[in-house]
Amino acid sequence: MKTGEGLARFAEKAAAAKVPYIYATYGAILTERKLAEVRRLYPERMSEKRYKYARTNYVGRRTSDCYGLVKWYKWTGGEEEFPSLDDTPKYDGSSDVNANTAYQKAKVKGPISSIPEIRGLIVWKSGHVGVYLTGGLIAEERGFDYGTVITKLSDRPFTHWFQEVGISYDQPDPKPTPGGEFDMQMKTLKRNADGSAMVDPNVLVFQSMMNTLKITDDEGKSLVCDLHYGKRSEQACKRFQAKKGLVSDGKCGPKTWDRIANG
């Protein structure tokens, strides 16, 4: 079954992999023929400069546009909840809609100020969408110059949220709550008792946000987004906590998550 949690994890993995943005794609491997087609059909979105860059850097890689990320998840792995980014999506014409049509078809939706703390909800503004992660963070295919990134919902111009048709959220009629606040469901991140790295999807959110906020490890290096909360992630956490006046213990718990969500 496709779920909101599955979509959120899929979007987090796409952000960690820095999946490039190419308009009118949805996770298939980009070919020169497909790129040329996009250039011909959508010249306003694919300038000659972008075409040359994409031809050199993105051909042979999986690419997507904003709503294409949602379709990629829905069309990959059949009913599997957590498909791999390496799996090729199987096109489904019956559910091939754009961002605005997806919003129109949604049965559960509301203004962005009322977004519930439910992972995998779609955040929307006319012509563009992202995937809500929780704690005021989203993952989105932001555009050609950005690719897939994790950003703060409050920094982006989304106006509404909705539940994607065909995805289960386990709450068919959610009661909206104020958005942009830390939700206690975010897991505390810390190294294991034996010093080994904790492995968890939420680590991707932490690592991506540390990089966005330009918080490094003790060697001044950005974090690798790899699901592993090890020594370098712990160092970055301590640096962030010290900067924000928190107890610098290297454990990303409720207070630290709250400060991350608020920059």
C-alpha cells in the first residue's frame, strides 16, 4: 500500500540523492532523446544554456519535476510502500495529472495555515508542489537551479495542503492543527550506546537541514546525507546546539528539532 509515510521517506531519499529537476519527467533515466523533447516542447523552461548543462550532467541519471516526484513514488514498485530510487517507474496514464489537477481532485485539503502534522501531505501553490515531512520541513523538486532539496515550509510560497489521491494517510478526515511547529513524533537522534551510528530516515532531514543552515562537522565539512547519525552528525549537532544556546550534548531531541524548524 502506498502511504504518506512512504512518500515522505521517498522524498527524503530523493533529496539526499540530490535528484535533478527536469520538467515533464518522473523518475525515469534521462536520455538525450527525452531531453531534446523537453527542449522542443517547453523552450520557456529549458533554455539553450540549461539544455547544454543537462546534456553534460544529467543524461543517464534519474530526474523529475515537482509533481513528478509524487508520480514517481506512486508508479514505482507496485503496491510496495517503500520502493527504491533505483527502481524504474511504470507509467500510468489513468493517474497522470499535473500539480493543479491533483489539488483539484483531492478530497481532503485546506489552507497552509491549517496543515496537520502528517508526513507525506502535499503542499501546493498554483503550478508547484512539495512533500511535507513534519516539524515545518518539506522536500521538493524546487527547480532546475536547485534539484530536490529540504527546506522550511515557512520560507516557501505554498498556499494550501492536500492528501494525494491513491495514498493512505491513516487519517481520512484529519483535524487541522497550526502548522510550522515542532511535532513530538520526530524521533530523537543519537549515536548508539556502543558508539555506532544510528540509522533512521529522520537522519536525512537532520543532515539536509544542517547543510542548509551551513552547520559543519569539526573539520568544517558539510554532512553526507546517508541516513547514518554517526560521529560527524553528532559533531554538527553539538555545533548547532552551542550556536542556539542549547545543551551541547549531540542528541537531536525535541528542543533541538524545534530550533532547527525555526532556523
